[in-house]
Amino acid sequence: MVGDLIAVTILMWVVALCAFAPLGYFIYMYTRKNGEPFGDTEPHGDSESKVLDIAEQVINKIKGLMGKK
């Protein structure tokens, strides 16, 4: 009975550590690099992407077909 309680307690600690490890890692990285969690990254939308260009062309073509240009 006491052995079961200890086993369940240890299991709960292992699950909790696994569940909160990503949060702890993010907090560690955020505080380590002066408020920049993963270094100096580009803001969204500033970099060129072939996928974004194609998506924009498709959206503009659909708008043109619908007469909303």
C-alpha cells in the first residue's frame, strides 16, 4: 500500500517534469538572450517566399474572377 503510493507519486513527478520541460526551456532561453527567445529572427512577412508569392497570385486570380478587384 505504501509502496503503491510512492510509485504513483514518482510517476506523477515524471509526468509533470515531462509536461513542463518545454515551458522551462522556453523561459530559460528567453531570459538568457535578453528578451529574444531564439536569437535575432526576422519578423513575419519580411522574407520572400515562393509559396507566399504563389498563394498571393491564386488569391488575386480568385478575386479577379469574382469581380472584387
